[in-house]
Amino acid sequence: TQSTRPQRLLGAVQKNATRGHPRSVIQAIDHFCRNKEWAMNVGDEKGCILDSVVSEVSPATVLELGTYCGYSTVRIASRLPPHAKLITLEFNPEFAVIARQVIAWAGVEDKVQLVEGASGDWIPRMKEQFGVKTFDLVFLDHWKDRYLPDTKLMEECGLLRKGSILLADNVICPGTPDYLEYVRNSPRYESQYFKSHLEYTKVEDGLEKSVFLG
Ligand SMILES: Cc1ncnc2c1ncn2[C@@H]1O[C@H](/C=C/CNC(=O)c2cc(-c3ccc(F)cc3)cc(O)c2O)C[C@H]1O
Ligand SMILES: [Mg+2]
């Protein structure tokens, strides 16, 4: 039977990356996506911006919306301070199976909790299920029409504190117009656009970093 692209991406990791070396896992995926098959990972160029935000924030608690194959999960987890935790939500079980293996190959599973299900169902249960008070950093990279409703839901559930950082992928391509309008015009956010390119292409895209002001 035919393999799927995520399965072929995992194969490239297992063939070309060294177990326990997150950087080699990232490099193997970027090489696969640049030279074999494009895939919707945040990629190396926007990934460097993600890295710098993670290093600057040095978060104790991170929420990622949309795991896919675990590329950004590994990028973030490999830069977390000791005892920090990353919860990543993925509702497609096939992607979750692949992501768990990519995360394990990188050796960052101790910092990552991959939760299978829809963000709208899980965000209201973060406190009771995982003992999370608030998130220091949220990386939004799931369905683009869910960025805004999930941000409002996180506000309502008290999961954001003064200084919490939202970092959103694809605000230009495919685009998240309603989210962008909200974080750029709401008095409760201080927003900044990091111009970059759509992963593995020359098309413009960027990350929007928004600080929740409480
Ligand atoms: C609500 C919810 N809860 C949990 N997991 C969720 C969820 N919505 C999606 N997910 C999961 O996240 C992943 C989805 C991500 C959506 N990302 C995209 O659609 C996406 C698309 C492109 C893109 C750009 C130009 C093109 F020409 C073609 C594609 C680039 C990207 O970086 C992307 O993130 C996988 C999905 O199962
Ligand atoms: Mg993306």
C-alpha cells in the first residue's frame, strides 16, 4: 500500500538523523522538504525566528496548536530550559503517530506532551487535566481559521497572563486576516510582524508575535 508524505518524512529522519540529536532531525526534515517533498513545517528560515523567540522568552510552559509531524515541536523542545513543558495538540491520529516517533527520535519526549484532539475541546481543560495555570508561550500553526477563536478561548479560560507571548505562523500565506486584525488592533495586545518566507519557497510569509497585556 502507498505510504503517506508524513510516513516518508519520518523515514528520512530515521535514515539521515542521529537519535537524540534534535538538530540533525531538523536538518533531515528540512533537506527532505527542500529536495524531495514540500511539507507544511515552519521550516528553517521562519524556524530561526521561532528559535530566537523561544530563547528570549525562555518559557516554563508552552502550548503548540497543530503538531503535524513534530518539526516545530522538536525545534521548541530542544531550546526549552530544564523542567519546562511543551503541550502540543494534534487532532489527526495519523499525524500524531508520526509526530510521536519524530519527537522520540530527537530525544525530546521528556519535555513534550502530545495530546490528541481538537484545540477547542482541550483548551478549556488545560488547567484541570495538565495542572497548567498559564502559558508563557503559545505557537499557533493549526487551521488558520482557528487562530482567532482559540485565542479568544485562551483569554476566556484564563490561560494567558500579562506578558504571555503568542507566536503565529502563516499570517501572510495562507494568511490569518481575522486573527491579524484582532491582535494588531486590540488594546490587550502589543503585536510585531517578523517578515520571512513560506517554508522552502521565495513566497512572502511571516510570523506575528503578540504580547498579551493582561
Ligand atoms: C483545531 C485543531 N486542533 C488540533 N489540531 C489541529 C486543529 N486544526 C488543525 N490541526 C492539525 O494541525 C495541522 C494543520 C496545520 C494547518 N497548516 C496549514 O494549513 C499550513 C499551510 C501552508 C501552506 C501554504 C501555502 C500553500 F500553497 C499550501 C500550504 C503552510 C503552513 O505553514 C501551514 O501551517 C495538522 C492538523 O491535523
Ligand atoms: Mg505553518
